[in-house]
Amino acid sequence: MFLAIDAGNSNIVFGFYQEANQKWTHELRINTHKELSVLKLEKEVHLFFLENGIKTDEITYVGISSVVPEINHVLQQFCKEYLEKNCYLISGKSYSALKVSTSRPNEIGSDLMCNVAAAYEIFKSTCIIVDFGTALTFTVVGDRGQVLGVNIVPGLKTAIRALFSNTSKLPEVELKLPKSALGKSTSHSIQAGILYGYTGLVKGMLDTIQKELGHQCRIVATGGLSSILTTLQDSFELVDRNLTLEGIRLITLANSQSRD
């Protein structure tokens, strides 16, 4: 079993991949806190293991992508003490073992490069990866696996929280696409404004990128919020919530093999 740990600004995702049936079978999400302790992590993971019948000795490899450096030592210590495994922490030096590349390996987030590795493995051609996370990102990959560019805007939850935090009367609302784009109440107005507004943003960004490239691209969406904007279903060839996890697996295994 492969364990992929994706440490993002909002959540730490633990994804479990069964080699036997080649599927991601389990997922655990823990809120990201910079004061996270090994003990806290062990308690949450231990309970999840018990509930799902997972044993630590079933795990063969552990790969980590983290964009929160403050908790890297906690994750590494957790792997060593609780899982009794050495983990592979993805860095700017990790991509030379793959067919994908970036001119800024130490600047681009490892989560985005994991998306690139997984998407290029699927398409083997120019593609755009739309990741609906804390930030909404558009990563453009060339036909030889090179990163052509990245666009970053605030994510859906980030936008709603910013509106809620910076106004005295507007409530924080559920991320749910309303049937009408015409707001009939305060909550409805925020939902319609953010969610239909982001629909237009995504379509416009994809159109602008493809016009600049001069051709159509394969497009894949990922991230925990990728299924909320149902109005975008026709814009994506593939929606894969596990894309980042799969990239962690591919990068970790490629580097493990290169060291063998």
C-alpha cells in the first residue's frame, strides 16, 4: 500500500493506494494547523486506521508533498515513529527523474508539480490543470511535459471567507450553487455572485490561455471543490480528485527507483 500525504494550507490529505487493484481506496482529511503535533497526528490517524482496518505494516512507501514548511518536521517524525517508515519529501530536486520539468523547480509548489506529473502521465500532450483548492490555480503543461506557466487566484472558500471577514453584515454561506443567478436573499446573492462569477472566471481563463497558445488543450480539474461548479462540467475532459495524490505516488516511486 502506498501512502500519499498532501499537506496544503487548508487540509492535510492522507491518501491510500492499493497496488493490488490499482485504486485509491481511502482518504483522511485533517485541518492544517502550523502548531500541529506528532501526538495529535498519531491520535487522528490511529483512529482512522482502526475504523478502516488499515495496518501500518501494509504500507510500503510514503510520499509527502507539502506547501506548509512549518509542519514538515512533524510529518517526517510521524512517519518515522508511528508508521516506522522513511518518507520521501518532494522537493525541487525531485523532478529530474521524470518526463516533466519546470524552469523554477524551487519556486513552483510541489502540489502543482504533482498535478503536472499525474496529468502528463494521462494525456502525454499539452494540457491545462485547474486545481480548486485554497487557491484556484491553472497550470499549463506543454507537449514535452514542460510547465509553460501558472495562474493563481483566490479559491472559492478563500473568496467567501474574505467577504465574510471584511464586512460587518454579510454572513458566511455554504458553498452551494443556487438554481438562479439572480440573488433573492443575502445568502443567495453571495452564492450566486461567487459561484456563477467563478464559473465565468474559469471559462474566461481557459479561453484566454488556449487563444494565446493557438490551439485547444486537454483540460483536467482536481481539488476538493472541483465538483461544486456543475456549470463547468462541459469544460473539463476529466475531473480527478486524486490527481495530486497520484502525482505524489509517481514522483516518489520514480525517485525511489532512481536511488535503487
